[in-house]
Amino acid sequence: MIDVIMPQMGESITEGTLTRWLKQAGDRVERDEPLFEISTDKVDTEIPAPAAGVLKEVLVKEGDTVAINTVVARIEEEGGAAAGPKAEEAETAPAEPAVTVPAAAEAPAAEAPASEPQAPAAVAEAKAVEAGAPPEAPARGEVKGPISPLVRRLAREHNLDLSLIKGTGAGGRITKQDVEAYLAERKAASMGAARAAAPAAEAAPAAGVEKVEPVEPAGAPKIRVEAMSTMRQKIAEHMVYSKRTSAHVTTVHRADVTKIVKLRNALKGQFQERYGFSLTYMPFFTRAAAQALREFPLVNASIDGTNIVYHNEIHIGIAVALDNGLIVPVIRHADALSIVGLQRAIVDLAGRARAKKLKPDEVQGGTFSITNFGSFGSLFATPVINQPNVAILGVGAITKEPVVTADDAIAIRSVCFLSLTFDHRLIDGALADQFTSRVKEILEDWDEKVL
């Protein structure tokens, strides 16, 4: 019997939510076949089966949040005693015809008509608010199907009774779209009630009643409060933990990257045509950092109590901005990749990070990190170290500036600032400057033949 466990999706991740089972107890599964879906504060992804056989037990229900390494199911491998009869039954039993729901039958569920029960409830609530009375809290009923963390968060933010919302998902499950449709309908009903009350308010002066304009109380708070997403909470915890753990110091160097800018401008057209993706500046900075890390292994190390852990392999994490946070997928063996290989890895990891399709081992194990805040126009910043690393390189925006050259001439050059934030518990300022100077030197003396 093989245990299926909740995997760890990153160094700072301690739990995950099992959102959907893709197989049911008794189903046969192949090794590496998607078995279930999980959601954490950083990654939503499918988890493959660790072995081929029969899914004997499902121990965690959909929607439950459990700690990492929790056994969520058990698979009986092929050749097991109980697998034989199951397989024979599957071969002799007639196959049940699949039931397909016509698209036309699904359409009414997607567009909730105004005559559904939700609208009257919303109208009654709006009228109560208009009359100055607090809306009566609806009775909390039973909800069909498991509730995803996202739906729970929306319900909590908007104080919704999920039993009033008609689910259009599998088995009547409430989806994000169902909640948004319900909110839109409730808002429309409230606006309709307000418009209906407006004529009565306008008629009041004609009946001899003086019209009084509402006056907003002085000092009324102009704020909006919403709960942090799970990802935002975890990022906050990780940032505070890093600042509390490492002695942060930042050194800044200016690099002349004119050679790289000219090389990229000359090759980006044929690069796109040949490889199918754009050539950016990030692989050049990543390659330079990887080469410098090989020469200064202490910057690629980590701290374990009073011990220094030297990592013989260079795995560089690249910070990727998401709509509601950030994630740091890892390029493994970055020092062994060419510019083309690094660009391919960056495009792949960033794309799948934004699509929430990263695998567990792709967001952990980094030995050094790079963040490109220059893509948003920032000249330089002091980034926070990504634990358990001891340094992070920040890349600022590339700008054209007048520069005094070695022969005392003034020329227009493409320059950028490189900021290295390092853990002063392990790395001293001299070493940090030597490392950053080496990165700068590699960038400034780039060989046009190296791709």
C-alpha cells in the first residue's frame, strides 16, 4: 500500500487545501497521472499519483485544509491481493454510459434570471436599508458540495449566506462565477429599490414638507476594509520572518550595460522568429550572477544554526509579480544554461506561475534570488532576502545617461543600478562589493558571441 501525502509547495508553506479529487476510491490510476488538485497561498496545481494501482482509500475530503506530509489517500499497487478482483470486475462489468448535460440545459444556470429567489431577498434587504432598519440576517441553510477557499473568502468579505446562492458547478457546487453573479444581481436590485424610492422623495416638497439635503457627518471615515488573501498573509509573514532572521544590508553599484543593449537590439527580431519567445535582459543578469556565484560560493550558501551550508549547485530563484502577490520559481543549475536556455526557463516558469501551474519542486530549493524591479521603472531598491538565501540581487531600470569614459570623453551610455541585499551575519561588506563588482564586470565586458 502506497501513502499519498500532501506535498510541500515551498519552504514557507506548512499546509494546503485539497480542492478537488480527480479520481475516486476504486478507480485505477497510472503513475504520474493527475490524482487531485490543491491550493496554497502561492500555487494552485495538480498532484500526480506516486504509483500505479487502485485508489483504495480517500482520507481527506474536498475543501479540507491539512498540514504538509499528511496522508490524504492510499494506493494499492498493481499485483496486490485486493487489486485482482477489482480489475476482473472492471473487465467483466458492462460499462455505464456517460451522462452528458446539453449545453442548452446549462445556460439557465449560468445566467440567473431576476425571478430566482435571490433577487427578492436582495430587494427586501435594500428596502430595509432604505427605511433605516437593519437588514434581517437570512437563515443559514445547507450548502451543496464542497466550498473552495476562494468562495469562502468571497462569502466572508461580503457577508453572504451561501445557501441562498445556486451553484452551477459539478454536483451543485458553488463557483466563483456564481458568487459574482449573485453579488451583481443583489447590487442591481438595491439600485432598483433606490430608484423606486426617489420619486417619493422628490414629491415631499410639493406636499408642504421642506426638502432637507442629507449632510455627511463631519469626520466620517472614508475607508474600505477587506481581508487579506491567504497569499498576501503568507507573504507578509515571510517578509517579517526574513527581516527578523537576517541582518539586512544593501550595496548599490552602477553598471554600464551598453554592450548588452546593443546585442539584444540586434538579435531580438531573429531570436523571436527562431525560438518563439522574446529575448529580454533577465537571462544576461542571471548568467552573470551564476558565474559570479561560482567564484564567490559564500554568497550561494545558507546558515543552519551556527553552521555554514555550502551549496555545490547553483539554483537561482526569479521573482515573478502576480496579480495578488509574488512568487519565486527556481531555475535549477542556472550556471550550466546558455542565454537561450535561461530565457526559455524564465518564460516557461513565469508563464506557469501566472497560470498557477507550477509544480511543488519548482518553488523551492533556490540558493540565490534575483528580482527585476526595473521592469516597472524603478531605478534601484533594497529587496528583502528570500529565506533561507543569504543574498538577493536587484536589477534596476536601464536608462540612457551621459557618462565620462575612461579617456575622459562624455558619451551616452545605457546604465542600470545593481543592488545586492546581503545577510551581514555571514557576508561582510567587502565580499558583497567584490561579488557585485564581478557581476558588473561580466555585464560590461560581455562577449557578443556568448549566447
